[in-house]
Amino acid sequence: MTVVRVLGGDDWPGWRDIRLRALQDSPDAFASTYAREVAFAETDWRRRLEDPDAVSVLALDGPRPVGMGGGFQDLPGWLHVVAMWVEPGARGQGIGQRLLSTIHRWADSRNLRLHLDVSTANPRARQVYERYGFRVTGETRPIRSEASGLVERMVLTRQFCDDTPRKGLDM
């Protein structure tokens, strides 16, 4: 059974491992790169997980991380959902929805609304977010300064997490 949990600083090895796998598997889905993050030291990974204004969550199948997500406060009253990824062999099992629900509960406890950026070249991820309740805004921007891909901003239309299971596509 897959368990989703919020991480702390001591969880950095599992976060690092899945983050690097995600950056290799889906390099055009993230604002960062494998080359940048593979050089991070333990202190860099811990700092990310210990930030009180941010959340990082892992989906674990036994001891193995199979999904990840996170968020940070970037605008007053908003949590920017980032780093969403489910390993290819675990997709289609509702893990993306469970990651979003855990992030959403964390944001609710701080009275924060959710928004995110999704690659315009990733319709499957967009479907996962739409199924959860996110809606596109029409706002686009480059994913990274050196990349040609675009991301589109999405906002969650329901304010509070109701933990209603949602079946369907997973990233």
C-alpha cells in the first residue's frame, strides 16, 4: 500500500533520490535541472525540507519513494505547488491525487490557496490537475530562461480540501 507523508529534514536522502530520478525522467517538466541539483550537498536538501513556509511530500510504496510533490509560499495567501511527479510504473493508481490532497491539507491549515504551473506540452499532467479542481488561467511563461517550453498557470477553484477520492489519470 502506498503511503503519502509530509517530510522533514531527516528525510532528505529519499527526497534527493526521487527528485533526481524525476529530473532525469521528465527534464522539461521542472524549472530546475538534473545538472544543477545533482551537485547539491546534504545541507541544501535539508534546507528545502526544513523551510517552515514550504511543504514537501513523498508517496512511498514500502520504503521506496514512487511519487513526490511540494509547495512554497510565493504570493500573499498562495502556495505554489511544485515538483509533482509520479514514477512511470506507479502512474494511474491515484498517487498524484493523494499527493495533491496532502499538499492541500497542509495549505488549508495555513489558510493558503493553491496554484501551479503545468507544461503546455504535458496534457496528462493537466488532466490530473483539472480532475483535482485546478483551472487554467491563460497565463503562460517560459519554464526556464534557457528552455523553449511554456508553462500555464492553474488555480484551484475550491478553497478547502475535502479529501474526496478522485479516480482517473495520474502523472
